[in-house]
Amino acid sequence: SSGINAEYGVFGAALGGGIAYSMREKRRGGASQNSKWDKKPLQDYCIKHSNIVEPEPLVLLRQTTAKHERAIMESTYDVGQLLVLLMRMNKSRNVLEVGTFTGVALLKMALELPEDGKAYALDVSEDYCNVGKPFMKMAGVDNKVEYLIGPATESLAQLSGRGLNGTIDMVFIDADKGNYPNYLEACLALLSPGGVIVFDNSTFNGKVCLPKLEEPFNHIDATNKRAMTLPGATTILLDIGDGCLVIRKDK
């Protein structure tokens, strides 16, 4: 991504005064009413003191997504930075996103790929994906992205059938929560040794702590519990964004 950053300039670095962050708050008239965006002081401090760098195509995609009627589905800055960090640590060459929406996280990951890298983007809505496609092209990564439109369980089975088991280095899952347990099992098969899966919304604004878990929080909780018992894996549940479950396939 360094070349693209050099071409377009640095945007959103240390987001305390970053362009993307300040414009979002200005558009929303201050802090959002949704708890996903209302960071506690410590969380806000952590975001402001992370060296988050976003090139112009990504900033513009965030701005466009913020106007979408379902803008709350956009990935937050700290989650995006987590994906970048993990990809750089395991030198990801092939990535997969389950639940692409407009492609903010997808573009974040695609910018990190080597020239021969590949990003598989899964979503049920082609309209959502079409929002982000011009920005993929603007960033010069559209040739690295393959979209699979349809139910993610079917798309994951398709990738497995194409012989991709054991080849995916990074998976980001931010789709229908009721299928989280199914996505976990399917993505584990696709994951390479040393590969990482990141689930978003894994604490769902604290709903997983309720005495009685209703839909879809029970499925999120089941996925978190299943991750703890996976053989040959290292896991941690982080209070980043709306909660991120991180799973590394050790072997």
C-alpha cells in the first residue's frame, strides 16, 4: 500500500484530526446516536493514537458509504487497522471477505496484497458491491478482486470446490450473524496454516453478556465458545470496534 499512499497522499493518519474521521462527524452533526460509533473515551484515545493511513480512494469510499441507508454496516477504523496489522504479520497473499457491503474493509485489505495477490469478496447484494467497484479501480486493485454474489454458505462451498482449501491467509467475516457458526467451519477449511480469521460484531454492543441470549446473539456466543475449543488454533476476543474474534490456524 506504500506506493498508493505515496501517489494519493496520507489520509486519516492518527485520526484525531484525520480527514475521514472529521468529515464523518461533521456530516453526522457530532457523535452518532448509534453505539457502534460512540466510542468510550479510552476507545477514542486508542483510535487517535494508532497510525491509521487511508489513501484517497478509501477515504472517498468511506464518504460515499456514509450516505448509504445502511451505512452502519461500514467497518470501523480500528477494525480496518487490525486487519492491516494481521495481514502484514502473516504476509497475506490471498484474502476472503464474507459480507462485503460496499467494500471498505475489502479495499483496506486489497491495498495490502502483493501484485499477484487475490481478494475474494462475498455478498448477497450486487448493488452493495457496485458502490465500491469504482473505488477499487481508482486504487488500482480491481484486478485483484473477485466478487461472488449469493448466499455466503454456497459461495464458500464453491471456493472449496475450486480447490482453494488451505490457501486463504486472511478471512474477515461481517455478515449475517445467524450463520457465524457455519462460516467458521467453512472458513477454517479454506484457511492456510498461519492464516487468520477475524469475526466482526463478536460482542454486539455487549448483547452477548445478557442472561438470556436471543437471535442472533446466541449464534455469536456459540461461535465465540466454539473458537475456544478449536484444536490447533490460537484465539482471542478483542474489544475493538463492536468486538473482534481473532482466530489463528496454527497448523
